[in-house]
Amino acid sequence: MANPTALEQLTGFASRFGAFVAERHPFALAEALETFEAVAGHREPADEAAFEALRAAFQRELTRRLQQRPVPQGLIDTTPRTSAERRLGQAYAQLLDDCDGFLRRSAIEASLTREERIEILRGMLLTRATDNRLKTFFTAGEVRYGTTSFQGKGFRSLGQEAIYAAGIRLRRGAKYHHADGSWTGDVIGPVIRDLGITLAMRPEPDTVRMVLNAQMGKLGPPLDGKDLHIGDFGWGILPPAAPLTTATLTIAGIALAFWRDRSQRIAVSFIGEGGSSLGEWHEAINLCAARQLPAIFCVENNQTALSTPLVDQSAVRVFADKAAGYGVPGITVDGTDPDQIAAAFTWAAERARAGLGPTLIETVSMRMCGHAHHDDMLYLGRDPQPSWEYAPLTEQGYANRELYAYWAARDPIALYASRLERDG
């Protein structure tokens, strides 16, 4: 076994890898790190090719070590018609698959180009700028019907802008939009706080115009003033609906259609941690899992469902653990780290296009504003002016103070801009 002193001195990629194994397979941590040291030594993978070489060598070595593990004789079936040996084999396969997935995602991160990273940063900036404009509409009374001020009902994505990166390698943009209005790219089902991924699907000024139209309830795209949500079928963006999981079921149906026509297109469902408690969400992911449909399910854990804190919403340790109940992979990523998000969705899309079925991705961040524009005063304790910075939390606000302080130091825009500057 690896000695405790060595484990305490992990740095660089070995530290990241060890943290992942500790999260998903804690009792396999020592053996996984020993295997990693055996194949990687003290070399730090620097590019996609290095990660892919490490990935193959790690898979071979860990497989060899697991196959050498003795199985005690005389164990009865773990469950009817399942031997202990078979159950252990399933667990080993899960460990191998999860480690391989982490290494593949690391390779994808390393492969992100300078142009892709710059687009992600610009997309996050555009998301916040658009959100600030929507807040101004609400507070300044600029939107009017006749002589009456119409504030509208808007939902900002403050603190969650990094979700833009989820779309960076989806089939999106003008290449898949045709003159007759048809769409042959991937399809997303965003919810109310998913402006970032919406902009990523069509990174053009018309998308911003569509979002502003929705806030003002105007004729034309997206919904002829009949609702305040956003969406554009011609660009692969399914409008949200209430209940929010109406779109989740629709995404499952779209994934079934993609599976039937063998187009290798995928359908991506987004939901908050609160919405994942609704029955329709479970029906949708269960269907996609059972039929191995080309879908991705993202649970955006932002700590609060309207005003319900996480502890009152679910007893699960992490939402990615729910994936085991459907027999699909589940991963948890930092919702303020665009590179992690881009790698997670690219990897899940690769699996789906290869016929391996859906993946559950949990992004963890915090909603740094109220549920909607009108809720800022209650959430923060005062109604702040639109700003590029997070507003301070006052004693009157209902947001969790400890969590707010932690996530306030993890602004995805500021952190990512610093990373790109550091990397040149």
C-alpha cells in the first residue's frame, strides 16, 4: 500500500486525480494512487496526447492489479443469482470506467484551444452584461404598455455564467441552421437560469435581442409575447415551461427520436436541484437510461430552490449519486470552472454519440442573486443596483451567509480571466 506520508504530499495532477477517486471510490484511493505512481511516476501530463497515453497505461495496470485480488472462497450469492465474484467484477469495472472517464475529461481540458477559451470568457461576460440589462429593465421602469410601467419577471444567472462552456463542443451555431428554418444540430432544454448555454447555442446579437424581447413580452421571437421565457427551435433551444420538468420529458422524447433516426445528435436537459425532485425528471432519466438514449442530464445545484435551502430539498450526499439508481455514470464538477464544465459535457456527448446512453452531470455553484428580480431584496436584504461585482449580503437577507462568503470568492468570470492571463 502507498505510505501515508506520500499521500499527504500529492501535488499537481496527482492531487486532482486522488481527490476524484476519494469522491467516487474512497476505499480504492490507495490502490488507485499506487497505480497512478507506477505508470506516471513524477511526470506531469502537459497535453492531450500525454493524458491519452497515461489513460491507456493506467487502465492496463489497474486491470492487472484488480485481477490479482483474491476472492474468499465460500461466499454465498450477494443477491439471488448474483455471485460475490460477479458483484466484485461489476465494482471493479465501475472503478475502471470512472477513472478512465476522469482521465479522458482531463485530456479534453488539455485540448481546449485558445480560441475556445476566449469564446467562453466572452460568453460569460455577455451573459452577465445581458443579465444586468434585464435587471435595469426591471428597476428603471423602462418597459411600458401604453402609459403603464411593465416590469416583467426576469431570472438572472449571477454566479452560474460558466454554464456557457457546456455548449462549446456541442453541434451548434449557423452550420446546423438551414435556410428553411430547420435545425440539424443538438438540442438543449434550458431552464430559467440558463442564459449562458442559450447564448452558446447561437452566439449572435439576435440571441440577445430575443432575450430582451422575452423580458418585455414583445411580439416576435421567442414566443410572441405570450410568455417571458426564452427559446428558439430553429437554433436547437427548447423554451422552458412550467412545471420546469415539462421540458425534461420533452428532451427525453427528442433523444428517443434522435436514437431512432441514428443521427448521432444528442438532447441535453438542464434542471435545478429543486426541479430534480419532481417526478417527471425521474421518469425522463429512467427512460433514457433503460433505452440508452443519446441524452445528457445536468442538475445545476445552486444551493437554493427559490427560497428552499438544499438541506430541505434532498438528503442525498451529492446529486451525482442519484445516477446509480438509473445505472448511468454520474459526476460532480465545479460549476464555476468553465474548463471542467466543457470537459464534462464533451465527454458525456462522446458517450451518447457512441451509443452508451445518458450521463448525469451535477454542477455545484451558488445563486448570487434572488430567485427573480423581485426577490433580490429578500435574498440579499436589499435591492442592489446592476453591477459586475456581487452585491454584499446584509443581515436581513435569507441567503446562507457562510455559503455566500465562500462562493463570492469564486466569481467564474474573474477567476477564468485570471487563468487565461496567467496561461498567456
